[in-house]
Amino acid sequence: MSEERLLLIDDDVELCELLSDYLKHEGYQVEAVYSVDQALQCLNDGPAYDLLILDVMMPGRTGLELLQELRPRVLTPVIMLTGRGQEIDKILGLEMGADDYMAKPCNPRELLARIRAVLRRGQYVAVANQSPTSAIISLHGIELDAGRRSVAVQGEPIELTSAEFNVLYELMKQAGVVLSKELLTEKVLHRKLTAYDRALDVHVSRVRQKLALSLGGDVELIKTIRGQGYLFVKE
């Protein structure tokens, strides 16, 4: 049985009960709360959680406000639940550091698949058969340590979410090679790229912003190759 702990934050009590029962049956430890204030109390006072499932629209303080307060202090992966058609909320949430999103009403089986995919991201960089030096990639003053899942720019560490780290890892690992959005989505998000899916684009944009803050705004190491994908500059 899984020992991973999930915190479900949604004001819809009936939905919380449905999802909690389903996820508990799949082996997860699930705690449900119905407001931002309750969630903060759990996060500040309780044991650590492996993943948060967060409804964007709630009475009082919203899920987006909670996410803004948590990042970058708390790097626990977050899956947002959004109303159908709320594209701006999806983009804002990803820009604030969410790892993925699902539209409500959500299918419990699909949510389970997303949970498993997000949790895999933290462990998927395979370095077990590599030497310590080959687990470290250094380019343009950026040092990425795949074993420790850490990134430093000019010797100063930067905070990346799990998805952001994996985006940078894949691009730096194959610097000079154009990687398609389809491939990166499968590698980073562990799912197929679908029409109108902006999640990968936002994660790439976030990595660019964080690198630019450390390297200088005129430095662009991740290039968009129109109609093809993304490329990390090698030379």
C-alpha cells in the first residue's frame, strides 16, 4: 500500500468525500479540508504532504491566493481543479507554480492517473547507473545535479518545482537538439500532449524567467523553434 499523503482542498464536501474514498481505496492517505484557512493550518501544523489537490474557486480566499502564498516557500506538488472554460485560472495557476490542472467535474480515475504522474516526476530522473560526475550537467554557468535534484546558477541555488526541474533537465541533457512539445510533455508531465494544452509552455516560460533573473534579462538559453519545439542553446 502507498504511504503517500494527499491533502484535498475543496469547499465541495460531497466531492471531497467521493474523491477521498476513491483515493484511499487506491492506497493513499487522504485528508480533506474545505477552506484555505483550514489548509494552511494543516500545512503549518501537521505532517508533510506529498501532493496537494487544490480547487481554484472557493468562498473567501481562493485556491490561487493559497498557491501564491505557498510558492516558493513550499515546493510540494500541486494539482489544481478548475471550472471548465476557466483558461485564465489554469494559466495563472501554472505561472504561480502549480504542477498540473484538471477541469471539474473530474473523473476520479483520471485524477488518479494525474496524481501518479505528478508524484513520479520527483523520482523519474534515472541516475542509479551513472557515475557521480555524469549526474551533473554544467552549461553557461548553470549546474544541474540530477541526483540531488538541485540547480545553481553562477553558484547560487534557484528554486524549481518538480515539473520545472524536469523541463530544464531534459533540455540541458540534450542541449543543441530540438525537442518536440509532444516528447517533452510525455517526459515531463507523463501524459500525451492534447489540443489547447498550455501546461508545458507555461513550465518552460517559468524556467526561462527564473534563469533570466539569475543570468540577466538579455540571456535567452531556451529557444522556441516555431512548429517544432524547444532547444537549449549549447554553444
